[in-house]
Amino acid sequence: MLKGKGVSIGISFGKVVVLKNQKREIEKKNVDNPEQELEKFKQAFNAVINETEDIIKDLNGTELDIMQAYLMIMQDPSLISETENLIKNLNYNAEYAVEEGFNSVIQIFETMEDQYMAARSRDIADIKNRILAKLFNEETVNISKLHPDTIIVATELTTSDTAKLDFKNVSGIITEIGGTNSHTSIMARTHLIPAITKVEEATKILKNGDYIAIDGSLGEIYLNPTEEEKEKLLKLKEQILHEQEELEKYKGTETKTKDGYKVELVANIGTPSDVEIVQKNTAEGIGLLRSEFLYMDSENMPSEEEQFNSYKEVAEKMQGKQVIIRTLDIGGDKELKYLKLEKEANPFLGYRAIRLCLDNLNIFKTQLRALLKASNYGNIAIMFPMISSIEELRDAKKILEECKKELDNENIPYKKDIKVGIMIEIPSAALVAQGLAQECDFFSIGTNDLIQYTVAVERGNEKISKLYTKYHPAVIKLVKESIEGAHDAGIFCGMCGEAASDELYIPLLIGLGLDEFSMNANNILKSRKIISNLEKDECIELAKEVLRLTSAEDVEKVLKDFVERK
């Protein structure tokens, strides 16, 4: 049995198709005619762009968003500038210039601290390999036409590969390289295809035509499974399907505990097309729309009109349900080339989010005006990220009021009583929650950042990842302070971090009095089921017990014991 990291749950059986990277000998040569070499490169590059545009024509939803972002990377002139320089100024052959030029760009992305942006380095490597394949006239496997029950095995399944995949005939995906945030993993989960990554030497061990079974939950791969193994896996598959069918009955129902305590289950989304998954899972609203997609998918600062149209689209699709839109959360770790931000030694503690917006009023006011205008078409609320003090909240609200006056003077309608909230993701905000709550309409606790700022552990650092834990008593006490601060002022408190959908954490959050749980839309029904089997009073007692504990290990054990007893 082979072992890897499961990134998309499920059981599947099928025959292997191995996608092996071509072995290339890329020689460094000095050419006599650099113009001819430059033309050869441009033809290969344009051919890849044309192929990508053809792929996009047949896509929609999440796949379309992913490939449009991929195409935007290709259309950025800085992507190929170094390659062109190497050909024009150093007379290098096209193949060597592509290898060197693109590798320099890949290295820049790989060192970015933001995990999403770092993962885009793999997209650039994919673009490079596609150009080289054109320059070397290589033939590739047609993955748009596969036999039923195919399990794809690859060193890495790239963004363009994923977009071309014949998903109806793919029953599983195995890769040597990848992670939870890769486009392949995201698309596998979207299509409910079991997927496993980080499987060492998978392309060497597994051969074309091998019959295998995979468990996407545990990351296990069975080569020529025995009858006993098949029977075990089929039972697991039946159990998973049964669980999914069971969840169907929670569609469209109220989210409440056994004893009638109601909470709201809402969704975190990144683009307007994600609304389809939100509606499919009957979320009660959108608790976090990350507005960065507009900025990171563009070569230039998005205009007020572009932003307005996107926000309006989401608001209208949600048909009166609340849509909380977070203002721009960009900074040193999420680079926008057209902003030309200086590199920082510690971007997570630096010039980002509300700090950047308050210092760049043209950017901030453009977004606020677009949000206000879109509020006339649905139930939009505005949320400011990374608030650390009451002064920042007051400054942000003052600018919002200026935008309202401008729209009044221009006779442009907007929702006069639009709700304004903040993210609680910095310990200082949690500790002064009572004061902050007096001056806004809601809180949303961002546990992903709150944890790293509380325990001083950068969440992407694998060397100290074991110290990054939501079970730390200090984190739980800050969550408690935030909820109580909100309730004392008569406003609601939600949570939009990963902890909001954690099976162990949900009972604790119910006990602490959390009003709204915001999560990946695919987790809505499961979370609704979990909550329906709880009682508020027993959760309150659980919270009291947890708050007396002094170690993360003890907290996790108590929560596990509670869930196992249910």
C-alpha cells in the first residue's frame, strides 16, 4: 500500500493513466540570429495562450475563475520580460532562455509568504513547461478524452491540465507534488473526486493500466487490491455515500440545536461564481466575500464600475440574504505589482489590510463607493479587516461617511443603514471588544490570523506548525472575550476562520454563544447536522470546563471526549 496526503475525500477504483514529465536536455547556446530565436519563442508562447483561451470557452463556475486567473498571469508582460532579455541581450537560444527566465519568476513567487500566491508558482512552472513542449515539438496525452474510471497519476497535475480533464471519466487523482490549496485539490473537491497528493515516486511505482483503489480521506493507495481490501473499501464508499445522502435532508432547514437554540450557517467565498455552491448547500447567507479576487486577477487597479458590477452580481444572486464583503485585505504577503509595495521583513505584522487602505484613500474610497452603490441591489454589509484599535475603526467609518455624502450629492441611491462590522483577528481587538462593539454592527472572528498572532507562530511555517493550534487556552479566551463584548453591546458575533467548521470546535462555540458560523460552502450541511444533535445547556457546561484548562492538549482531549459521547 502507498501512502500520501488525502486532499479530497472518497473511495474510488480504476485503471491508472500516468502523466510523466518529459525529460529534456536543455543546452545553453549562443545564437547568431537572436531575432529569429525571439520569434520562435513568441510563436510557442502565443500558441500556449491560444490553447488556454480555447480551453476557457468551454468552462464555467470555479473552473472558469481559476483559468481566467491563470490566463491573467500569462498576459502580464513581466512574466516574459526576463526571457526576452536573455534572448535579445545575451543571444541565448529560446529553450535555455525560457528555462532561466521563467525560473527567476518562479523563485519570486515561491518565496511569498501568502500560501495562495506561493501556490501560483506552480502555475508559472506549468506555463514554462507548456512553452518548452512547443519548442521541443513534444506529444502529450490527451486528457480531455479518457476511458471511464481513470485514475490520473502525475508528478503534478497543473492548472491547465486540470482545466482540460474529462472529469466525468476521472475517478481519482494521485500526485507527487501538491497541497490542500492547489488548484487540483480545489477542483477535485468541487467535483467530489477522491484525490491524494505527496505520494513519493508515484509515477515510477504505478504503471499505465494498473488497477488500483484509493481512499481520499486517509491518503491510502491499494495496488491490485485483494478481495478483502475491496470489500472494506466498498463498505467505506457506501458509508460515505450514505452520509452524503443523509445530509440532503438538512438542505433548506433551520440551523438549531435539539433544544431550539438557533444560529446561522453562512459561507466564505472568493468569487461571484461561488454563489452557485452556496445556494446548492442552502447557506443562510455569505459571511465573508474576499474582495481580493478583483484586485489579484487584474493587471490594473479595478475601477469603481468593475467592483460595483461584481458586488451587485453577488447581492442580486443571494436574493436578500446578507452578504458580508470584506474590504481589501492586501499587503506585503499578497503582492499587487501595480501597487509597487515595498518588501517587508515580516509582512503579517506590516503594511496591509486596513492600514494600507487608510493610507491610500483613492483605493479605499473607490471600493467603499462601489460597495455602497451595490448595496441598493441586495443585503450587503461592509467588514473592515485587521482592526487593532478603536481609532482605526473610527477612521474607516469617517471615510465611509465621506463616501455616503459624495453619493448623496450625486443623487446615487444606496442602503442608508448599511451594516458595518470588523474582523477580530488581532488580540488587541479581542481585548477591547466591548469598546469596539459600541461603534460597529457586528464582529466576525478570523481565527486563522487570531491564532498566529496569539501564539506567535506564522501559520505557513511547517517547522513550528505543531505550535499553531486553535485549542490553545489563550485563543479560546480571546474568542470568549470577543463574543461577550459583542453581546454586551447588543450586536452579533460570527466566525469566519477554519475553526468555524471544525467538528470538535463547534460544540465549544455553541457553548460560548457564537451567533454565526461562516465556512466553506461544502461544509454547511455537515455542520448543520452536527449542531442539530447538540443541546445548548450541555455545550455551555463544556465551555465552562474548557475555560478552566491550561493546556492545548487537555482542551483537545476534552473536546474529543465530548464528541465521542454524542
